[in-house]
Amino acid sequence: MNLERPQGQRISVAIVDDEHSVRVSLRRLCEALGLDATVYASGRDFLNALQNGATRADCLLLDAHMPHMTGLELQNSLVESGSRLPTVVYTADDAPEAQARYVAAGVREYLRKPIGGEELLAAIERAIAPRGD
Amino acid sequence: MGLKSYGDSAESGGKVAGHARLRRLWGSDGHDSLWPAFSRRLEQYIRDEPAGLSPLVANPYLRHWMSKTRIDVYSDDARSIPLSMGLLLYVPTVLLANQLGLLLRYPENGSSGLFLPYAVLTAVLVVSARRYWIWYLLTGVAAHILVHWPQWSLTWVLVANAANVARAVTAAVLIRRFLGFPPRLDSIRALGLYILAAALLAPAVGASIGATNVLLHHVEPTYWPTWSAWFMSNALTGLTLLPALMLLLANRDAWSRWRGHERIAEAIVLALALILSAILPHVGSIGAALPPGILFYSPVPVLIWAALRFGAGGATAALTAVTFAAVWGAFGHTGPFGSASPDERLLVLQLFVLLTAVPILCIAVTSSAKHAVVQLHRALLASLHDHIAIIDGRGVVLEVNQAWRRFAESPDVPPYKRVLTGENYLDALTLAAESGDAGAARVLPGVRSVLNRVRNRFEVEYDLDRLGRQERYQLSVEAFERADGGVILRRTDLTARRQAQLEFEEQRRVLTHLARVSVLGQLSGALAHELNQPLASIASNAQAAQILLKKRPPDLRELDAILYDIVTDDARAARVIRGLVALLRRGEARLQATDATELLNGVLELARTELITRKVTATTSVAPDVPRVFADRVQLQQVLLNLILNACEAMNGDGSGDRRLELIVGRESRNTVRFSVRDDGSGIPPHQMERLFEPFFTTKAEGMGLGLSMSRTIIAAHGGRMWAENNAHRGATVHFILTVAPAAERESEIARDIATEVAPLHADIHVSQEAVAMSVTSTTNA
């Protein structure tokens, strides 16, 4: 069940969600699934950690719906800053045009809440898989 | 001259030239701004100058204009007798004046007892449109000349005509001014003015010109005897034949309504009585056999009868008949005026008629005035849908209206409500109360208290099972000023009104609910998110737990933390659903003490996601001393949600990221609390401020524009008020004020009152608090 990197390292996931309960439950799920998880309460917190080199995440698990800085805005600023961190966005909003916007912004995977464990693992796997580009 | 030339020019194409001149005079077309002003002045001129028609006829422009607008200008026409009818009456009178005059003239002195042409011409003028007057006058003069000239000298004939015209016009103008058109002789004041005009002033004018004429043509050497003879005969005419004829013509429409056989029979009997009492004694040998005193007074009872039953018209017609008989009798030397010298006889006769006419006319006028008042009072009572009974100080019914009678005679009515005129309402009510009728027992003290003047007014509402349905009535008992006291009972059928009110309340409930559902519709995305958050957490936690359980040994502390979080999230989801259900439910409004902080938190929880989406930061500040308000929680949430969403909309337009929404609650006065929703959006344009709370007023692409109007309606139904204003710096604030919740024991009392109220939310809460099913309003006699 555990998803190992080729080097045998555990995959590290950064979770950004403004909701405490969602943040905590997702961290638990990720850890139960054998991932390393760090949580951030806002896009700003995560960007700060990234700048300080305080995060070594392989994948970003991002809530679309947040105050001040939305998931889309965080993604855009990541792309702008030249980061190539693969992003998985999750949201309760299943409007096709919303999904299209995220894909256009370079998001790798798009999940709808509530997120199943298997589904989450598969999405992260796909997201961090080396791509042709 | 003017007339002729205008007609010619019109025939020979000069019409165009005429129009061109008109246009030059009045502007580009005939309907320029000068036109209405001019026509107004002309109309006034015609009205104020009855005899001043000659310049009007002479002026070609006016004639042209009159031909186009005749009907509009002379609204008199509708009330006028036709010209042909007037001429048919008047011309024969002039032509036969000599012959008729012979009948009424004393041969010895040549004086006439009555002067027919005066009566006929004046009566015709009074009841005709003013534009016909010129025709009567011209025709009258022409006929007079035809009959008397060249038999008499031209100057004599012309001055005699001048006397006739001046007298008739004076009388007609004054009568029209005093009595209106058509004339109405229905008050003592009107009678006085009429006598002044028709029996004093006009005869004086006629007599002055006539006597001068006589003097000028040396017919008589002295002025005053002639003057007084003319004056007396005209004054007599003015009190007898003239009013009879005038009222006959003025009330010609009423003849056709004279259908009642009884009234016609009465008129015939009256005529017979008049012949017996007045005409026979004056004519022939009967009069000679009786003492003169009896002959004088024998017609008086008949004349009073005519005055009482047939008004001024009937009385003057009867007086005319008596006068004719008296003159005729005197001519034949019979009757009470048959003896003595001619001059003396005539004077006595005229004085007799004059002195009889005035009191008889007074009787007629007061009687018809009283009759009119009674008719008015009957019509007023009959026109009322309410059941009315007028009761004297002892409780006896003096009068009831049709509605009361119909109700009293309808089935399923308790006996004490069947009381009609002449019966004792109070006794019937007391009897019913003593025999256990609850309704009567409830009404009785109220009726008694008003009858005894303990209070001036008493009101009670009650239900009555009648004709298989429940009806609701209001009975009001009101004191009225009368020597021996008394009350007016008014019973109003409220069934339909109550039904309408129930329907109105139901509609308002539906509409309020629809508006609420519509607000929730606007929030649906945000609300789904709000529910999804805890559900997502629960799902993640549960899955994590499943995996952890498979580990050996399972991390029990972590599992415990997970379960705790699941329970917490579940409670949160349940809270959202409860809030939603409360808003979606279509229930009765329930007023209760409501805590402002609790209320704001509930609303913000529902709006949270929406605020996040719109990047709005909401802050609440509730003053520490704010008491609980008296409100329906759901409706108040609806109002706050509307205001929050509106504020969000207002802040939508600006690009800056900092959007602040403030919810402020503070004490307004000792027993009111003010809620304010303050945004820092673009503010309200001044021209929209007025319309902001109108239904269907919206600046948004979506939404029906019902939010704010519905909010204000809800607040008004709570007895509060809502208004908006722009902030000093930027953005706008909507405020509303609510009443502080009463103390606990008072609250339950009010809740009970409101439960008995049909409408849970009355327009004014303060009123409904006081309203109880049976309300007694009383004003103690000072």
C-alpha cells in the first residue's frame, strides 16, 4: 500500500487548507497511507516555507477554496516563481469550468471532496510521475 | 354689419383670409397658448355679463370661434329648457297679453291684478341657457311692437319694452345668482333672497320705467299712484305665478317620476278643496251669503296643505289659483273683494295675497327643507352596509336601517338581535343575558355603560354561527347627543374582512418564505461547501482510522483523536443543516427573545463560504450591554443574510483586495436595539437612495430585487424600522431598529395574546400586544 520513491524515501506531501479539521484529517489520511505530510493554514504560509527552504515536499495538496489567497492564486504564484512542484487540487466545486481553469494553470490533478484514500494515492502518484515535458 | 360682411367673405373664399388673420392674431395655428386663456376670459365674460351678448354677436372672430366650440362653452345647455319650448310659452303670452290682461284687469282703473308677461318671461329666462336670452328678448320686443304699434306711439312701445326687459332681466339675473341654475327654493335664506329679487327689486325697476313712461306720454298726471299700481301687481306676480311657473319648468324632469297614484290622487283632492274653499266663495252667489272674514280665511288651510305636501311649487300654484279667483270675483263684484271702491278693492286684494303668500311660502320652504333632510338621512342610513339601530335613553329602538332589518329578519339570528323600530333593545338583551346567552351577557354591560354615559363608546368583536358558517361581527355602541340620551348601535360584518386578512397573511408568509428560499438559492454553492467541509473531514478521518486499525498494534490515542474529530465535524454538519431547515421551513412566525451575538454567529456561519469566495472579511461588534431583542429568529436571519449579501454585492465592483464588512449591534434607546450592516463598497448613488427599498428595484443582473424590500417589510412587521445611508468615508450602511424583548412574565403574556391574534405578525407589534380577542375601548366621560 505504501508508495515508495525509487530511492526508498517516503513521499512528502504539503497540505494547504484554511480549515483546521480538513487539514488535520487529510494529514492523518496521508500519514496512514504512508506519506510524509506537512500542513499549512494558508497559501502565504506555504510560500514563506518554500522561500525559506523549510519544505521539501514532493507534491502540493491544495484546497481550492481559501480566503485571501485561493488555491488558483497560489498555483499561479508558484508557476510565476518558477517552481515545478506538482500540484493536486481538491474542491467541493465540481463545475467543469473551474476544473478547466486549474488545469490551464498547470495543476496536475483535480479531486472532488470527499476524497477517497485510494483515489488520493493514485492522484499523487500520477502527479509526481516524470512527465514528457 | 360685421355679421353680414363676415358671412359674405366666407362665401367668396375670404374664409382663408379670415383664417390667416386668426393665425396672425393667435399664433401659428388656432390652438396656440393664447387660445385657452382667451376662451377662459370669454367664458367668464358670458357668465358674468348676462345681457352683454351683443358685442359677442357683432364680432366676426368670435362668431367664427363660437360656431366651432358652442357646445363646450355652454355647459348650461344641458340644464336649459329648449329654445323652442321657451318661445312657445312666451310669445303667445306677449301676443295675447291684452286679452289675458282684460281678464285680470280692473275695468274701473285699468290696473292689472297680476302681470302675466313678467312671470312668463322671467321664468323662461331663469330656466334657459344664457345664450337663448337674446332670442327671448328680441322676439318679445318684436311681438310687442307687432301688437301695439302703430296703435300706440313708437316711443311709448319702446319704453314699455324697455321696462319689460329691464324688469325681467333684473329678476332673472338675481334669481340665477341667488338660487342657482336650475333654481332651488329650499331654504328660508333662499326664499328671502328670492322675494328681494322677484317681488321687490325687479318690480321696482319695472315700475320706475313704466311710471316714467306714463308720465312722459301724459297718460296720467301723477307718478306715484302709477308706480305703486305697477309695483303691486308685479310684486304679486313675483310671489304667485312666477315661482309656480319657474319651479314647474325647473323641475320638469321630476314630472316623469310622478308615478305614485296616491300623490296624483292627493293633488286632485287638493285641487277640489281649493275650488271649494277659494274659488267658489269668490265667484258667484255663495260668497255673498257668507261673512267676509270666513271668505278671507277659508283657503288658508288648503294653502298650508299644498305647502306641506307639494312644496313651494305647489303652494305658489295654489296661491295663483286663489289670486285668479279673487281677481275674477272682484271683477264681477262678488266675493270678499267685491265691495268698496275699485282702488281700495284692488289694494285689499293685493295685500291679502301678499300677506298670505309670505307665510305660506315660509311653510312650504321649511317643510321641503325638512323633507330633504329626512330624505338625506334615510339615504345615508340605507347606503350603509353596517347594521345601524338608533336607540333612545330607555333602550327603545327609534330607527333602524335596511341592513339591520334584513339581518333581523334572516334565519339563525338570536331573538335579541331581531329587535326592530319601537321595540326595547335593552329589555331584549337583558332577557337573553339572564336566560344564559353568552353573547348577550358580554354585550349588555357595554351597552348599559354607554347608555348611562359611564363611557362614550364600547366595542366588541364576536363570532356567530349562522347559515352553516362562522361569521365574525363587530358591534360598536356609541353615545349620541340627544336630550334624553341614547346610543347608536353599529354592527359590522367582519367575515369577509377577516377572510381577506387571513389570505393576505398567508400570501405574505408565502412571499417571505419564497424570498428566503431565493436568498438560500443565491447561497447554494457556498452552503454546499459549508456542508462539504465537515463531510470531507469525516471521510478522511474515517479512512485514516480504517488504515490505522489494521496496524499492529493500532495507535489507540490517534484513533481516539480521530473519533473525537469525527463527532465534532458531524455536529458541525448537523448545525448547518438545522440552520438551513429552519430557513427553508414555511412556518408561523414566532416572536421570542433573541440574542444578537447568537443570531450574528448563526448568520455568519451560513454566509461564511460566500464571504470567503467574495474575499470579504466580516467583523462583528456587539456592545456588551445589548439586551435580547423581540423577534422571529428565522426572519431576522433572513434580513441579516439579505443585508450581508447586498453588502457583498456592493463591494463586488472594486478591485482592491481589502473588502470589509462590519456587523454592529448597539443599544439605540432604553427599549430599542440598533443593528447596522456596514460595507466599504461603492456606496449608494443619491438618486437610488429613495428607491432602494422598493420591490423589484435591483441593480444586479440576477436576483429579483426583493431582498431589501422584503427585509424592510419584515422589520416593519416587527414594529421596527430600516433605513440606509452612505458612510462618511466610503461605502454604505443599512440600519434597523428592533424592540427589546420584554421580561419573562410579560413575554408569555404577549405570546398568549399573539396566539389569539389571527395574524402572528401584525403591522404594528405594539398594537397587537394590546389587542385581545374581545377589546373594550372606552373613553370615560370627563
